[in-house]
Amino acid sequence: MIQHKWLQALGCGVLACCASLSVNGPLARGDDPPAAKESKEKEAKEKGKSRSRLPPFYNKVVDKEQRAAIYKIQEQYSPQIDELAKQLETLEDKRDAEIAALLTDEQRQKVAALIAEAKAAKKKPAASPTSATAAAPEGK
């Protein structure tokens, strides 16, 4: 009986996480809209800057020729990776919409309110721990 309740609680937790993720699309997360990302990429190309980056720690071991070859390889794969990323984003949006469709209007409103609260809390600077302990009465 205890295991059944534990599994039921776990299932509810997973459902709650899925629901919050479904309403929290790219724009709700604060990600740039796809058009903004594309315009940034175009600007970087026009300025002659590569949007490629070396893999972690490579900058300490590769020479200029290797660096150029790495950038060329990255550029070669970039269109295919970009297309797959778009497909992934489309699939995630479709999945999230199906999950959100399972919720009632009241549940969707609650999730939206929770997301708004989380965004507001993220914007507020956290109180420093030293000021919280300084205000606490001493001797207790």
C-alpha cells in the first residue's frame, strides 16, 4: 500500500513537471524568437565573424591552421545541425501542446501564474545571506 501511494505521488510530480514545461515554451523561457536568432547570425556573418567556437579546451592546444580547419568542419556541418535543431524545436512544441491540452483551463491558468511568479523571482536580486543573518537576533 505504501509503495502504491509513493508511485502515485511520483506520477503526480512527473505530471506537474510536464505541465509546467508544456506551458513554458521558448518565448516564455525568455529565449530569443527564431527570427531574432537568425538576424543575429546574419549580422555576425556580415561582419565577418564566425559563429563557430572551438570545442572546450581546444583553444589551449591547437595552432592557427588547426583552428581554421576546425571552423571549416563546423561550418560544413552547421546547416544540417541547424535543420535538425529546427525539427527538434518543432517536435518539442508539438509535444508541449499535446501535454498542455491535457490540462483544464484552471490548471493552465495556475501553471501560467506559476511561470509568471518564477520569472518575477528571477528578475529580483536575491537577498545576500549576510544581511539576513545580521538582522537575526543574537543569543538565541
